[in-house]
Amino acid sequence: MQNTDYYLVEDLFTEEHKLVKTSLKDWVNKRIKPTIDSYAQNHKYPEFMFEEMGELGVFGSFIPEKYGGLGYDQISYGIMMQELEAGDSAIRSTASVQSSLVMYPIFEFGSEEQKMKYLPKLASGEFVGCFGLTEPNHGSDPGSMESKLVEKTDHFVLNGTKMWITNSPIADVAVVWAKDENQKVRGVIVEKGMKGFTAPEIKNKWSLRASITGELVFDNVLIPKENILPNISGLKGPMMCLNSARYGIAWGAIGAAIDCYQTAIQYTTERKQFKKPISSFQLTQKKLAEMITEITKAQLLIWRLGVLKNENRATPAQISMAKRNNVEMALKIARDSRQMLGAMGIVGDYPIMRHMMNLESVITYEGTHDIHLLITGMDVTGLAAFK
Ligand code: TGC
Ligand code: FAD
């Protein structure tokens, strides 16, 4: 297999990082790569992934062991996301949502009772979690959300609709963001089966077909007071969760890029036209050389961001830059690789078309490509161009 650690970044890995990389790569090669095309073609998600990723310690690996996590560092979390996305972005999506968007807010903003009640079951994969921020009328601008939380004597009443929610139709627990009567964004834990709560599936996606996506509909749902996240109010709550998930995606995209690049190298070395391997032509080599250059730049960017994240020094704008750069890099590599396989690039025998279609969602969710550009623009000028 072609070496994709061109600048020997892995020499900087600790024993923990190396172990994480090997175990996740083995699992993805054994359990995901052989079957994922069939799941994606049939628009089904691999149900077995929850229990098996739970056993591997993927969910909330950075959460302390007391709550079911492993207490691992941020670089281990990133390596996990990279190896999972080499299999399929849908698998990484489930791991991102469960870890960064469900376990992280419960750990960071929850009461001790909430942590003990939910985190161990989410860590083991017994519970599936989802995260409700986006609404039908408010995607890039979550601050204008319409979902409402009204306080009564002994409970809250939740009304509203969330849209495009990864894993919502199968979730046991939803971390949902809604505005209270003071227009402050609050986080609530909604459980499957609460009266007035439904989660219909969104069907017919051409992207992330091995992931289930849906809505969250709340029609006068009575939320017990102990289900409110007590230690956060304001939009910064969900945004802090996004920092963690966007960081993981910036690692993950490299996995998809590497899988496409390795496929392209192998195919173009074996495939002959005009009596020569197509990898011997200059135009093919230009594409391959640029791919490994871009992968290497992305690896260096994310390594440094991981170090900063471990030191609690990574800024939201730095995370935006890495998410935007690395996802665009992966999507371009997927598109170029697809062309290099000619007609074979469109069939499921190779992973490229599936990665390419998946990455069209990855470049949109967790903040669109343009929104991340505007976050960088705001950071360097002090002026917000999105308002
Ligand atoms: P703005 O006025 O700038 O900020 C409001 C408050 O939030 C704070 N804040 C942050 N805090 C921590 N980290 C961040 N990244 C933060 N960004 C903002 C800010 O300091 C302020 O706090 P305070 O205390 O002063 O009130 O907010 P805005 O309304 O102008 O919006 C800014 C904007 C556009 C950058 C932001 O809202 C944005 O990033 N929009 C994109 C929305 C998005 O990313 N949605 C993702 C939904 S979840 C998802 O896609 C999951 S996919 C899962 C998968 O399958 O992998
Ligand atoms: P819009 O906000 O309507 O944007 C449409 C276009 O307008 C984009 O190109 C955008 O860049 C551009 N635009 C918007 N505002 C500006 C501006 N000010 N300046 C310039 N251009 C602008 N959300 C969740 O809460 N939880 C989930 O689990 C989740 N999972 C998802 C899974 C999938 C498969 C997908 C596709 C989405 C998911 N999302 C989830 C939603 C995702 O976060 C949103 O789709 C994303 O934030 C963009 O919102 P939107 O689709 O409403 O697009």
C-alpha cells in the first residue's frame, strides 16, 4: 500500500495514538470496507456499528473513564475519525455526533445525575444519540431558531421542528437546542417515547446513504426539569459542541482523501492505455503529485491543531480553517480520482464515487464551506460579513 505519511507525522505519535490507529484501521478494513457499498446502495445503515464502535471505545473517547469514556487526548479522537472516514463518512458521522454533539454537551453542561444516567450507555453504544440545532428555516443562522421552551411549575413545554438530523429516527436520546421565554438558547435532553415527540426519516438522499437522517418534531412535549442542561445558556452552548465536531471532521476528511488517493495510485499503475500504465503519463502524475501534496499539508495543519486542542488553545476560527481546507481538499481528490478511473470510477467496486457523494454533505454540514470562509474573514478583519 502506498505510503501516505509523506512528512512522517506519525513519528510524533505516542503509543496511545499508534494503538488507536492500528485498532481502528483493522476494524474498518475488516468490518466496514467489505460491506459498506452494499449498505450505501441500499440506503441502509450498518446497525452493528453502534455496539462494535462502543466496544472499540470510539464514543466519547475523550470523556473520563468514570463516565464510560477512555480519557484519551484530542489527537487520539482525531485519528479515530480519520480511520473511520477512510471507511465511509457515514460511520464517522455517527461517531462525531455521538461523541462531540451528544456526549460532549452532557459532560460539559450536564448535572452529575445526567452524566451518570446517559454517558455510560452512549459510550457503550447501547444508546444512540442525536443533536438538534438546524431547523427548516434556519441552517447557517441557528441564532434565529424558532423552537421554544416554556417553563411551567414543574416541567418545561417544548415546541418546534429540527431538520436534517443525523440518526434522529433511531435515537434514544436527542440533545436539542431551543429558546426560552427570555430568548436565551437552552439545551434539553429529549428521550425517545416522550409524548408529542416524533422523528420521521428524510429519504432519497444521494449522499451519506449509509447514514440515517431525519427530523425532530416536538408538539407540546413535556420536558421534566431534570432534563434541562443546567450549566449553559446562549448560542455558545451548541457552538462549543460544533467546535469539537468540526475538529473531528477536519481529521476525518483526510481519511476519505487517502482512500481515494490510494485507489487512484493502484488503478493507474495497473491500468494500461497506449501500451503503458496510465500512471506513466505526465497528466496523471500531476494529479497524483498534487494529491499527496495536499494530503500532506492537511496532515500538518490538523496535527498542529490537535496539539493546540490538547493544550486548550485551539480557537474556533482555527478549527473553521481546518474543517474548510481539509474537506475541500478531500472533495477535490475524490473528484480527480474518479476521473482517473475513467468509467470504472462510477461503480461501487471502487469507493471513490461514494466518498465523493458523501463529501458533498460534509462540505455543507457543521457549517457550510462559505460560512467557514466568512468566520476566517471575520477573524482577520473583525467584521462579520454574514449579517
Ligand atoms: P454570534 O453572534 O457570532 O455568536 C453568538 C454567541 O455564540 C458564541 N460563539 C461561539 N462560541 C464558541 N465557539 C464558537 N465556534 C462560537 N461561535 C459563536 C459567540 O461568542 C456568542 O457568545 P455570547 O456569549 O457573546 O453570546 O453568532 P451569529 O448568530 O452571528 O452566528 C455566527 C455563525 C454564522 C458563525 C454561526 O452561527 C455558524 O457557525 N453557523 C453555522 C451553523 C452550523 O454549523 N450548524 C451545524 C449544525 S450541526 C450539524 O451540522 C451536524 S452534522 C453531524 C454529522 O453527521 O457529522
Ligand atoms: P442554508 O443556511 O440555507 O445555506 C444555503 C447556502 O447559502 C449555502 O451555500 C450557504 O453557504 C449560503 N449562505 C447562507 N448564509 C450566508 C451568508 N450569510 N453569506 C453567504 N452565503 C450564505 N444539523 C443538525 O443540527 N444536526 C445534525 O445532526 C445534522 N446532520 C446533517 C446531516 C446531513 C446529511 C446534512 C446534509 C445536514 C445536516 N445538518 C444537521 C444540517 C447542516 O448543519 C445544515 O445543512 C447546514 O448548517 C447548512 O444549513 P442549510 O442547509 O439550511 O443551508
